[in-house]
Amino acid sequence: MKTGKICIGVLALQGAFREHRLMLERCGVQTLEIRKPEELDQVQGLVIPGGESTTIGKLMVEWGLMDKIKARAAQGMAIYGTCAGMILLAKEIVGSDQPRLALMDITVQRNAFGRQRESFEAEMNVPEFGNEAMRAVFIRAPYIEKAGPGVQVLAKVNERIVIARQGQFLATSFHPELTNDERVHRYFVEMVAG
Ligand code: GLN
């Protein structure tokens, strides 16, 4: 796979965007922080980081990024959302009418693992990423309550869907950019390259 010419944008309005850049650069691609709509024309893929989905969504609308990201997605741009990013990709958010991209046929529940577990780590198997178990960091994480027929479920924790893919869109409940495991980012880079 030739990844040297690929540039992946990281939405940099709020949240954990620096860690995603570092991880993507370790995977051999160039990165660009995205704050303005026209910057999206320079990238082949986009990462939406964790943070606060209501804040990120509001800023996306205010800064003209919501419509532009949808337009680039319609042209085939790949998008990977972590945590708040997953929420922003979902068509349905339980009990909320907050702004969203609505690109994935999933219903997400926010802060879904319970208040007493603000953050936790879990180990899970992800057959798509090989035999080695993956340790994942969850921070006030959402999970996918329902997924449409076009959605591929890649992993579950406590019977809850935490990694899903639908065509060019990928979502994880957890934060792989906070660990040393590059497999989710490598998988996304391959989606962008393909
Ligand atoms: N709880 C946050 C939200 O609902 C997501 C948390 C995160 O991205 N780590 O937007």
C-alpha cells in the first residue's frame, strides 16, 4: 500500500485531535488540522475526534463545516469518528436532537456505560485486526444500540457494539489514539487508500 501521498484531515474544533495526528503520522500518512471548510478539499479522509459531541456539532454548523463534510462524504471521502465522533456520524442519537452528520445507519446512546464508570479500559477481540486482543480506553463513551443491515459490526464489549463500519465510514466508542495500538488507524488508512 502506498500511503506517502495520502493526507488525512483531523477535525480540530475541540477535543483530542493532536493524538490522532500523531497516530496517523506513525501510520505513514500526512495530516492536516481542519478548521475551515476549504481545508477539506486538501484531504482524502477525515478523523472526527472525541470531545463533547454537542459542542463539536454546534461549532461544525457555525463554521460551515457540517454541509461541507456531508458534500465531501457524498463524493466518497472516508470518515472515522471516535467517541463524540461516533455520535456525530450517527443517524439517531437516543433522546437528543443535537446537530449531526447522520451518515451511518446507527442509533447511539451517549454516556452509555454508566456515570459510575466515567472512564475504564476493556479488552476485546477484533477478528478483523488479527488474533491479538485489543485494549481499549473508554471515556464517557457511547455505544451503538442498533445498527442497520448495511453496517458491519467489528467488535462488542459487554454485548454492546463498540466498533462499526458502513462503507467508507468507521466508528469506535473508545480512544485508540490514547494507546499504542495502531491497528484501528492502520485499518482506516487502508480504507482511505482503497
Ligand atoms: N460523552 C461525550 C459526548 O456525548 C463523548 C465523550 C468522548 O468523546 N470521550 O459527546
